[in-house]
Amino acid sequence: MGGMGGGLMGPGIAIGAAAFHSAIAATGLAGAAIGGSYLLARTVYGRIVRRRGEKLHELMSWLVEHASATAVRGPGLARPAEEPRSLEGGGKPVDR
């Protein structure tokens, strides 16, 4: 809350006591100051997180596109579906 809630608590108590002549109103205004500063902090934090998440998503999409566009499979590399291998014999291919 960065001191905003605590900093507004004193004036809230003073205004509540002077204007309303009530300890309950003074306490209510102080609580409203703390609650309002908490809600403001959460709202700002939520917006920052959402914006950074969107930027991260854009970056990841760009990286995926770049990696798929520039990736080259070597001539000796085969996809697992093209050349089935058995785990018999220490993981070496087994002739059947």
C-alpha cells in the first residue's frame, strides 16, 4: 500500500471526529482509506500483470514462429514414426 493507507488514516480519523462527532464514523473513514488504498494497489498490480502477460505471449508466439521457420532437420535425423526402433539390445535398432 506504500504508506497511502496509513497516511490517510490520520486525516480520516480527524475528519470523521470533527465533521460527524462520532468515533464510529472516524473509524469508518480510516478503514475506508486503508481499504481504498488496498483496492487501488490491487487494480494497478492486476493491470501491470495482464500487460506483461500479453507481452510475454506475443514474445513466445514470435519465438515459436521464428524457431519453426529457421529449424532445419539434418539429413541423418529421422522422425520416430519414420524409423521404428525397439529397446531390445541396449536401445540399438533390431532387425526383424
